[in-house]
Amino acid sequence: MASLNAAGYAVSSSMRVVSVDACRPDAASVVEAVRVLRRGGLVVFPTETVYGLGCRALDPAAIARVFAVKGRPPHHPLIAHVGAEAAARELAAEWPAAASRLARVFWPGPLTLVVARAPLVPAVLAGGGPSIALRAPVHPVARALIEELGEPIAAPSANRYQGLSPTRALHAIKQLEGEVDLVLDSGPCDAGIESTVVDVRGACPRVLRPGAVPIAALRVHVPNVEFSAEEIESKEARPAPGMDRRHYAPRASLLLEEGAGPARNSAGELARTHGLVGLVTLEPGHASNDPSRTSCSHAVLERVLPRDPQRYARHLYATLHELDDAGVRTIVVERVPDDEAWCAVADRLARAASKS
Ligand code: TXA
Ligand code: MG
């Protein structure tokens, strides 16, 4: 049965939503979440990238429930979240020098490393494959949970398969309402886009998914890192299991247009036939300190996002969620610059726009 919680969300009586301070999580909430995890339950929790749908990483039954709740195909592996490099090494069959180098610089933080998995890792976590993806998040709530549990936490983004990732608790509740046991609400996520995934098994570390850690920052520490946007884009190559072409998509169809003028024209045209249309444009000129802005003309809801890749990423999913919730049938998005600094955002937009 649905009821309203203290924050005004309609929630099912079997799912608790608890507000937790993002910087200083209170011990009682952390202990409650760990109790849920220990009995095989699912907890939505904040990370610095997006909200995760967490369970004990070494509990095959709980992992199976995560796959079922998400509607995720079984061959799409999950990331195991650990406190530090030492805990990650226990789950790895081999720990290459590049893994140490990257972990020492970027952990805790939004970088995921793919290594060969140790025999103790359940096959179901790895999607049946030979590897495991590991990351040590920096968000204090995520860290407190991992520390109190004393074990790794498996967590995909807390959305349904191919849906939009949640950067606020409400985005996760909307998609998973009543199917998880507890939601820890710590407000908006800082990065707003998922972690960068790097496979460190080969001679050269290879970026499988661009994300919150920029490629240029990786290159400073591992100059031979390989990244090919075309390869990641390609339907055939598909370098990582779970990197489906259509992913991160709003319910509305998403259309990419070159330049603010054409995007505005196309949104106007569509509004004449479709009714309400969403429009996402880039702030004109160079970066400023304004947060995202809003304007509404006729049946076009326009959102202006910052012309800075990190700040754009922080607002992207929240903006798409908001336009979806407003009931738009189409969202026209001005293409972002064709520049490596924008590759993570460009990747998510291309996948969200993909029909298959
Ligand atoms: O920021 C993030 O990474 C968030 C937060 C919650 O940590 N998690 C997240 O998980 O985005 P998920 O499951 O939505 O995406 C994980 C991606 C998969 O799509 C897959 O491409 C890659 O990580 N991945 C996971 N395990 C892998 C493996 N063993 N080998 C290669 N890629 C893997
Ligand atoms: Mg995801």
C-alpha cells in the first residue's frame, strides 16, 4: 500500500526512505542499512556519481534479486564497491601495476578498474565472465556502508535496465518503488554521471566507458591509456559486456541537433505536431557560474545547461528526468562539442538517442 513519507514521496509500506546527511552520515541509518544488506536485502544509496542499487557482493541470491529488480540481462556484470585497494586486491586474481598506479591516484573516487576475478567472486556478479569491475567510492555514505558491513557492496546504478540513471533518491524511487527495502536519500550526486571504467588487464589500460574521471586526467598518470570513442560507439565491437547501444535513455525519445538554432527550430516544429517538447541547449559563449537555467515558450520546455563538461554532466540526468516527468514526448538536445573533454556526456547522449 502506498503512503507519503516525510519528504513527501509516495512509497510502498515495504520500502523505507531515510534522509542521511551526505557529509556526516548518522550511525543509526548506516546500521539500519547494513542490517538490511546482511539479511540479503537491497539498499539504494548515494555515491559521488549516481545512486547505486546495493547488495552484498558475495551473496549470489541478493545479486540475483538486483538483476531481477533492474530487469537486467544476466551477462551484464555488476561493479563491486570496496573501501580501498587492499579490499579490491582480495577480489582480483591478478593486480597489475597499472591498477596500483590508478588506484593510488583516483581512489577513493569515480574510477572503476576491470581485472581478472578471484575464485571467491560469484560468477553471477561477473555476468559469468572472467573479470570483475571494482571501485572505491568517495561519497561518505557509501564509504560508511562499506566500512560498517565489512564486505564489498555490489551496485549497479539504481534504475531499470536501459533507463535513466538516478542522481537523486527520487529518481531511483520512481523506477524501483516498492521493489527495494531501503533508500538512503542524501540529496543530489556531485558528478551526476557514472564512473569511468578502465580495463587494466592488457599491456595498455583501455577505457571501456568514459565517465566522471576525464581521460586527460588518466593520461597524466598512465600515458599509454587507450580510448576510442568510435569503438565504444560501435554496435559490433562492444568492448564491455553491458555496454548496450541504447542505454541511459529517458522515456521520451531523444533527438540530437547540431547548434542551438537548429535545435530550437526542430523543437518548435515538433511542438506543433507533438504538443509538449523538451529542449536542452548549451549556455552561449564560455563557461560562467550560472547553474542550469530554464525557459518555457509555448509548448517547448527549454533547459539551458552549462558549457562546461563537468557542470553539464552534473545536471544532465536530473534535467532529462525532469522533462520526462513533465510529460514531453520528445527531447531535442543541442549536440555538445566534439572534444575529448565532453566524451562521457556525448556517449550518454548518443546512447539515450539510440533506437536500438
Ligand atoms: O558510477 C558508477 O559506476 C555507478 C555507481 C553506482 O557506482 N555504477 C554503475 O553501474 O554505473 P552499472 O552496473 O550501471 O554500470 C557498470 C558498467 C557496466 O555497464 C559494464 O559496462 C561495466 O561497468 N562493467 C561491469 N563489470 C564489468 C566487467 N567485469 N568487465 C567489463 N565491464 C564491466
Ligand atoms: Mg547503469
